[in-house]
Amino acid sequence: GRASPDVPRRIFSAMVHKTYITEDNLIISNKDGTHYVHKQEHGCTTASCCNRHPRACPGAKMSRAARGRHIVLRDDLFIDMPGEPLAPAVVRSFEACDSEQAYRWRLAHALNTTRAARRSVAAAPLPIVALVYFGTHIERLHTVHSYEFYFRRLVCMSPSRHIVAAVRGLRKSKSGATVYAHHCNRWIKASYGCIAAVAQAHLNGFRGVLYMHFDLWLQPWALVSMPLEAVWSLSPHRIMQKKGGQSHLLPLHCFDASDVGSYTLNGSATTAWTWSRDLPAAREAARAACAIGGNIARGSCKQKQTCIGWADLYYIPASLLPAFADLATIYSRHGLDGVNHELAVPTMLEHLAPVGGSARSILHCWGYCCSVTVCPELLLRHSCGHRMQLGLARMRTAFDQFWGAHDFADT
């Protein structure tokens, strides 16, 4: 059955599993290429949508054979596939937005249906440290300040001293947590290298550290049933393949980095994906990690294994932070300014809690590493996603309207 579009979907599971949801459009893959197909009751109905996604409009055709091999997309970006992943084509920028009137109705409905959950979490904030990374864009700092209502501790981390100073100048809301600043001398490529320092300064008995990039949205009230002793990570297979023409997702998670055939697609060049340039550093870091003892579980260490994945959000429980810190120190010392986080973080998490095990939970969010939306209604429809275009005033306003707790006094 079709989930209601007006209620944020349950997005978390304790293990990796397939979820097939038919929502707005279908993408059909076959030997003749990839075709967008209009789903009669929920396809493109506006000129702007048709201009952006012409093959998702009424009148698009597909062969009978194509109907048997389809990929289900939600909002043109949320993907899950039957069988083995096949590097599907995806839309990088979702711009087929609701009308302003439809958005206002959806916002009022979302505020009403989530008010109890939002108030409950605000009354008893999540006992974890929420760590939001800002590389640039100081003007967007005030937007995500609203997370202060829902976490016991909120830390904004940045390599920019200017942003750090601005965070320290933020005024505490009457009912929100104090927002702390942390200066990280690493850019996003190796921001994982600063998490141990944040934990040392701020953990103070909290249950773990949740890292997220500032333009990823997350509804904290959707986290109340998450296991705080497990590692959380985003869905695998959400890294964009680097190639000309259409954007494609890379069907890789963990692979033998010593075997070129294990991470190239049908004999394609190793440069078919952006992060391949950091593979030598990642291989050396993996060997170094497996060679040491201490907090790292040597018995489960795989020297030749490297993983790749979407790393804009992950959670480390307090019990695993010492081991994560040891691994992060190693990975941040290899390569030029550290191993890229899309390689380092998934590999480190696989060391600590392999995907598919009881110690790992997957967060099924909208989008992928390099996607973007300018549509504020997606912030209401999906409990998490990446990335929201906060350069637009309407996106900043939408975040404030839904996360800002302005309606708590109404009930």
C-alpha cells in the first residue's frame, strides 16, 4: 500500500533491508537506457515539473519488457532496487515543488500531527551530543540553531574561526540547550578526526555523538526509538558515480581494495568515481588499523577491505568512541590531509559494527551524497534528507517553521 504523503515516514531499521515504495515517479532501466515513467495518480502535473523531468509527464511510453525491470524512486531521488544494484541513473536536483498554497496546507497538517512528538522530545531532549559541521556559510548558522530544543547538547563544529566565534555569540533560547562551539582544524574531508576531541569535551555522561552536516535535515523526534548503544549510518549505495552525462549511483559498499576488478564497473576506469584518488591512502590506513591492538577489535579487522558510502550523518555510541578515536587518528594521518570521509567513515564503522549486524542501525533518508532540493515540503515529508538548499530564504523559513517550536505554547 501507499504511505500517506502527509505523515513523515518511519525511516529507521535495525538491519539493512529492502523497502519498495511507489510514490511519485518510476524510473525504468533497460538496455535502451533509462526512462522516466508517469505514475498516473502521482506524476508531474505542473509545467515546471515537466520541464525538469519531461519523461515523467503524461504520454511517456515504455516497452512491455521494461516494465519487468524497474527501479522505484521516491521524489525522484529516494531509491531502492530489487536484486543487485546496477548503478542507476538519478536526478541530482529535485525542483518539482508543491505550490505555495499546497505547502502551507502541508505545513499546517505536519505541525498538527507531530506537535505531541515534538513537544515530548523538547521536554526530555535526546541524551546525546548532536554535532553539526559547518565548513562555510555562516549566514545559515541561525537556521539549524533550532536543533537546540531537541538534544541535551548541541555543538557546532567548524574549521573557520569566524564561524566558531559566531556560534559563541549565539543567544540561548529560553527552553533550548546552550549551543557550544568547537574549532576543528580539518575540513569536511577529514572532519571525523575531530570527533574524539568533541566527545572528550562534551560527552559528560551522554549516550553518544551524532554527527551531521549542516545542510542535512533531521527530525529529532523520529529518533526516540533508536538504539543508543548501536552505530547508526546512512543507507549504502548512495555515492554518485563520476562520469559524463546522467548522474548515476555507485553500487559499492565494501570491497577488496587490492583488487581493481572489485571496484570498477564492467572494466571502467578506476577514475569513474571521485573518491578513487584516495584509495592508496585508504589501503594503507586499513593495514595500519589492523596492525595495532588497544581499542580496535583485531579479530574482525580485514586489512584489504575498504568501504565507501554516504557519510553526512552517523552516530557513535559512547562505548565505541575510544575505538572510533583510535581509527580516526590513523585515517586522518594518511593521504593528503587525511583519507576522504566517504571512504574513511564507512570503513571505520564496518570495523566497529558491520552492516547487517545487530550493532548497526540504518537510517533511510531522502537523497544521496550529492543531491539537493529546493522544495520545502520535502523537509516535512521525510524525517531526514540531504541536502536542503539553505541558500534560499524559503528553505530557511521552512526549517524554522517546523523545527523552531513556535507552536508549543498553543496547546
